[in-house]
Amino acid sequence: MHSEQPGASGEAGYASAVRGLGDDIAPGVRVKVVRDPGWNGRWPAEPEGVIHPDADCRVRVIDLPEMPEVQVDAEDRRAMSEFMVLFDEPQIDGDGAGPYYAAVIWEKYLRLAD
């Protein structure tokens, strides 16, 4: 498994796009993992997959306001949900490690798949 270690993004409106997912994120839902426009990570191939169908929908919620060591833009300095995504195909991460078959992904990097 692999957990997100984000960099800062600089694209306006980026965070607001993910906040629209709301209750649409549920076990078994198809998602696309998007690359942060501010760096080449964590998943540069922008893979698709599903929210783990047999797990709790949110793996956990991390309290970014209480974690100053994690560098994120001001609009992301909030509670951030993490979800287990099972990739359709094995993935190599932005550091060249892998292959990974699943990863815990921050909600800001998830979009509903077409």
C-alpha cells in the first residue's frame, strides 16, 4: 500500500473540484486518481480504479490543521479524508517505485470516473 505525501499545488479552483464529490464516494465507486498540478506525484499516470468494495468508505480522516509539517496550500489545510483505491492496472508512483495494486489516496486527488 502507498499513502499520499503531497506537495503544494498552485492551481486555482483545484480543491473546489474535489469537494463536489461529497457522498458520491462510496465502496465500489469507480474513480480516477489525478496528478497534483504542482508536482509530478503521486500517481503521474492518473490511474483509474475503485474505492475498495469491502472496506470502510473512508480509511481515515487526517487533521491537516494539526500537522504543520505537511506542506499543503491554505485551502487544503482542513480535515482530509483518505480512501483505499484498488487500481485497474498496477501503477508506478512518481518516484518510480512499484508496481502498486492499491493505495490510500487523499480525497483531493479523486474524481468520479467517466
